[in-house]
Amino acid sequence: MLDFSSDAIAMLTARRDASGNIVDFTCTELNPAACRVLKTERRRVLGASLLTILPGHDGVDGLFGKYRAVVESGEGHDVEFPYDRDGLDGWWRNIAVKHGDGVLVRFTNITEQRREQIHAQRLAVIVEQSADFIGISHPDGRVDFVNDAGLRMVGLPDMASAGRTAMADYFQPESRRRMSETAVPVMEREGFWEGEVELRDFRSGKALPVHYSLFPVLDAGQRTVAYATVARDISGSREMTDALRVSESKFRAIADTMPQMVWSTTPDGLHDYYNARWYEFTGVPEGSTDGEGWNGMFHPDDQPRAWEKWRRSLETGELYEIEYRLRHHSGQYRWTLGRALPIRDEAGVILRWFGTCTDIHDTRMHTDRLHNAQLRLQLALAAAAIGVWEYDPALDLVEWDERIRAATGRTNEDGPFSFSRDFLPLVNPDDRERVRAAIEEAAASGKELALEYRIRPAGSPADVWVSSAGRRVLGEDGSVRVIGTAMDISEDVRALEEQEVVAQELSHRIKNIFSVISGMIGLSARTYPETRPLADKLRERIAALGRAHDFVRPNKNRAIGAPAATLQGLAAQIFEPYGDDQGSPIVLLGDDLPIDDRAATPLALLFHELATNAAKYGALSTREGRVTITIATGPESVSVDWKETGGPPITSPPERRGFGSRLTSLSVEAQLGGTIKTLWCQDGLHSRIEIPASSFSRT
């Protein structure tokens, strides 16, 4: 919707100093119209500061000060201002509303409107500065308006005095009869009358010869609502009268070409004038919305509220301002901003109300969509119990949402929060350096952040396990921020610990079985001394099986992220039971690299399963069989090549996948994020395994 708006629209995010004070605004989004107004490309403006884009608008009274007030108070603003820099000469209207920690702003070029307003003001000045008598009276004779020149011409001190007079009081007796018998009937019939008459000086009673013009003021229904008069000293020329007529025509033309719908009412609130824009927008016949007919144009749900606000303004004289849905000529109800102010006389009495209606439907819809999108995001985060944080390494500041502040025992009043002084002390000392290094690396290199660590909230007797993820975000101005999420995983950790207890018990029982078997072999060797050499070898292999068993399950006592072994070291211990005095039938070649606890278990399961299958069906099931394992490290991945030779010939692949094959795939693909390709060659199994380098170690 932003892209299709003809107005310049931009989103600005507040820049804050270490104390949280707003020191500038950064442009985070703008539409094509804004680029055209600024006469630049979008990429040159995104990320730029407000004071760079619009120089000269710093300070309290500039746009910076006004935007800061919007963010701090939450109340929008609507201002008009001139600007004469960078080719943006002219008058601009600026509407700003709060959006997150910033503002959504709209700029509209109102230079032409201002020119029209200035022209209308000039016309009003012409009336007031005119040397002619200019007045307006009601059809019943009551005088509504006399300009200053007219008051001086007839000897009245002020408008209040004129308001107590009637139209007939201004004429000499003969002219009074002429006006009633000739002038008024001709005017009502033909729409205009002019001629020479004599006015009366209220102070001296002397006659004042004038050239007098009389014409009706008509409403939208062509009904006479007032008489307008122009009286000029007959010693003067007709040029001023002609100028006044031209000015009146221009004034009406200006009102009809304004982009807003303009209307006016009597002091009691009855509508008696709408400009052409009103009829173009609504499509109703002229005069059909006079009086109280206007309220039927609004959405039924908005009518009671509109009436209530309007009646209150009529009673108090307060500004009338409301957003309601006005029926468009297409039948659609469009959101409109209605505003009206009273015109008062010198005594403060309301003479008329003048108002406007501005179509704000597109802006309102866009604002609603933004609000709904933010609401959906908040609901999703709340449903998942996920908090959001943002880290600014340049300022050493971290921003937490309400969920994280509540979890850490902090409130809004405690902020702003320092990364080093407020956040890191909450982290368990054993995890603190790892967390600091990972977050700083994410900010420096752009590496994706994935952490599990413990924190101790204020007043909490125990640590809370947290899973946090994040990524670096770069601004157009080079600013760096890390934005991420945090989630309490304490329940998951406790569940894993319970699983660990079960696994420990199972491991203990398996190792006890190894011990029992070893003991039974020892007893047999004592009974049959001649078998002792064989028994010793068998006991050594059982002990090696026990050591290999330690690697096929996670080691709870190993620190998270700490190196467990090297890849070849792990493989050597897994394959140790398959060797004898003549050496091992399994040969390790190629590169070596460190692995941590997370990688050790799936790698151990992989090697154990491949070796077990080779001992049952493949190369290790014969005395001549051999297994060659070649490890090659690359910049992004590590390849492990398992090749068997010398075993029973393979005539065809197995007809079904057993549990061991599924376990192998699970270890490589699901846990290590790699791939495994198996070739059933006649001379032996050949498996090629590709694993991302990042899967071997967290560091």
C-alpha cells in the first residue's frame, strides 16, 4: 500500500544514547513517492539519519523535536511548515504517529493549497481594506456583517452596533422606499440589482450618495440565505466593484478545487454549504445533505458517536475532531477525518462553523494492518513463551521485551540495560565467558547464534536454562545490532537429565555384564591353566569393548562444548576390540580433527554399527578381511570413506533395512546433518559419509 500512495511516507526509528535519550531518527522504510520527493535512490536514504535527510530540523521546534515528542507521548501530530532547502522549496504538511520505537510519517506537498489559502486571505484583506461599504444582511433585514470601511462610511463605531441595526436603517426615506419597492424585487427576480441611492450617516443624519449593488447569497439548493451589498461613493470608479466580483469568483473557485471536503453550518449546527469536492466524493445531489441530512452519510455504527461529539462541540465551542466512515459514491464506506472550528464575533459569540473532511482511508488501513501484524507476532511469541532481545555492541546496551524482563526480575524502570553490567552477571559463571564470546562473535562476524546457558534471576533460588538464537542486523549507516529470541528450556533440561539417569543405569548394568563375563573367564582359566593365554586375550578384548561402550552414549560429566576427543582417537578406541597380536584389521588414514561431546555420540554409534556389521557379515568376519577408513577435511565439510575388502563376496544388496541401518542414517543425517552413500560392491561394502565441518564442534 505504501508503494501506491502518492504521498511521501516513511518509517523512522529512534536512535538513543546510552541514557536512553532520543538523539536522532533513522529511516528504516520509505515508499517510492518519498524517493521522488527527496530526489534520490531508496538505498541512499535507508539507514540515514533524519538530520542528514532534512537538515535544519533539529531542536525542539524542528521535525526532530516534534517526532521525539510523538514517541515519548504517544500522541501524533499534524503540522504544516515551509522548507526551502535541497530543491524541496514550498509548503509541506506532515502527519506523524508513533510506530514501535519510532514514527510513521507522511509528507504532502500543500504548496498549491497554501497559495489558495493565501489568496483567500488576500481576498478577505481586500474586503477589510476596501474603501467601499460591504455588508451582509439576513432576508428579514437583520445585519450580519459590515466591513470597517462601511462602518466608517455610515458613522457606526463597531460591528456590535451594526448588529443591532436593520437593513432599512441605513437608507434615507426616499431610498428606503426604492429599495423595498424596486431593488429587492428585481434582485429576487434577476439575482442582482444596482443603482444610485442615498445612505444615512448615523451620527449626523446627513445623506451619503453611493452606487449601490445588491445580490442574494444562495445555498446549495439555490435558496436565498442572505443579502450581500456593496456601496461605493459615486465619486469613485467601478473598478473596485469589478475587482470584488472577480475576487468572489476566485474565492469560490478555490473552495471548489480544495482536495478536502469543505462545509459550513449555522451556529446551531445546521449544514448550509458544501464545496464541490463533497458532492464529487459522495455522489449525492446538491442540497440533499443540508441541515441534519449529513449524518445519514456516515456508517450506521459511527452515527451515534458522530452526533454525540458534534452536539458537545456545539454546546461548548470546542474543536470538533473525529474519525468516521463516510459513504463514497461507489457505495464503499471510507475512513475520513472530520474537523471543524467555530468563527466567533468580538464578543465571543459563535457566528458559524467551518469544517473539513479528509479521506484517510488508505492511511488508516495501512496502520490497522501494521497493528494487526504486530498483534499476531506478539500472540505467536506469547503462545510459544518466547522473549525477544536486541543487543547494541557500540553502546553496550541490551533491550529486553516484557517477557524477558519478567523472567529476569527486572521492570521498565530498571532500564536501559547494559550487556556487560546487567546481563552477563545473570549468567552462570561456568557459562558466562562462552555466552559473551558467542554473542560478540555474532556481532563481529555475522555468525548465526545458537546458545544454551543458565541464568540466575534476581531472587530465584535456582538457575534457569535458556535457549537463545539470534543473528546480526546491519544498518545502512554501518550500525550493528544482534536481534534474537530467548526461551526457558528448564523443563526440557530436567527431562534430559531424567533420561540421563536411565542411560547411566543401563550403562552400569551393561558394564557389570562385561565384568561378570571377565570374571567367569578368569575362573575358567584357573581351572584350566593351559587356556590362560587365550583367556587373557579374551579379557583384554572385553575390556576394550567396555571402553568403546563409553562413547556410544553422551557423557554427562563432560562440559558442554568441550572437546571429547579427536576423530581418529575416537575411532581407534571403538575399533580396539577388533585387533590382536598381529595388529588391527582396521586401518585409519588421512586427516584428524577435534570433536566435542555433541558429535562424539553419533560418530561413535556410526563407527560401532559399521564395525559390528562388518564383524557379522562383512570384511571382519574373515581372517583375511580388512577395513580402510580414509578421513579428508575440507573448508566446509569432512568426508569419511569406509571401504571393506577380503570379506565374503557380495552378490546383491540386502532386501530390507534393519535397525542398524536406520540407526546409521539417524546418526549421520538427523544428528550430524550429513549424508551417507552406500555401494554394495562385490569385493566389499563401500560407504562414503559427508558431514558439515560445523557439526564436529560448537567452537
